[in-house]
Amino acid sequence: MIDFQSVSQLLLAICLGALIGLEREYKRKEAGLRTYSMVSLGTCFFTIISSEMVNFFIGKLGMAFDPIRVIQAVVIGVGFLGAGVIFRQPSGVVGITTAAGLWVVASIGIAVGIKLYFLATVTTFLTLLVLSGFGLLEQKIFKKD
């Protein structure tokens, strides 16, 4: 039996992650469309799985399951992924915005996974505002390249 609700959640997570990934592609960053889509998809999927595991284990004698632990592990894992894109170069530190973006995209995937669609969508557009709008502001005020 096909679970259309879960499939819809996964597709929404891909789309929201892709919107942010497109902005990163436009700015020619290494982590772009595919990376952001995959992080959002993966975190959404882990969240759906943890929710389904609660339903599976409910009422089983001696079994307890806490979905918050799965979400916590996902957030920590994405933190390690983000740390891997931060590099110190002679010109300065690069990759911090990419790491932060991956972290936010993970939260968007989690939000979709727990059916907070409106908040996930708003967070996506706020993230785009920060990445694009604040980037322009930085260029104008601080003369960054």
C-alpha cells in the first residue's frame, strides 16, 4: 500500500531544499541543488521513520521509543556534515554560510516530517531572504565580494 501522505512529505522536503540549493548554485557554491535537496529529503525521511516507529512500538510490553532522540541524532549528524565544509584559507574562513544553510535545511526537512508544512515553507523563504537579501546588504555596506 502506498502512503501518499509520506510520499507528499518527501516531495515537499525535496522542493523546499531545492529552492535553497538553487540559490547556492546561482552563487556557484559547491553545496547546491543536490546537496540541499538530499539533506532536506534525508532529515524528513528520518523524521517520518521515527514517527512510524513510535506507532509500531506503542503498547508493546517493555518497549519504549523516543522520536526526539532520532531528531537529535540527525541534527548532530548534519552538524558534522556542515563542519566538513568549513575551511580556513589565507583569505579567511570559507564555508560557514554553507554549513549554516545545511543545518537550516535539515530543520526544514524535520519540520516537513512532523507535518509543520507552513513553518517549513516560511523558514525556506526566510532562509532565501537571509542568503540573497542579506548577501546584497553585506556587499553594499561592507563591500564584500
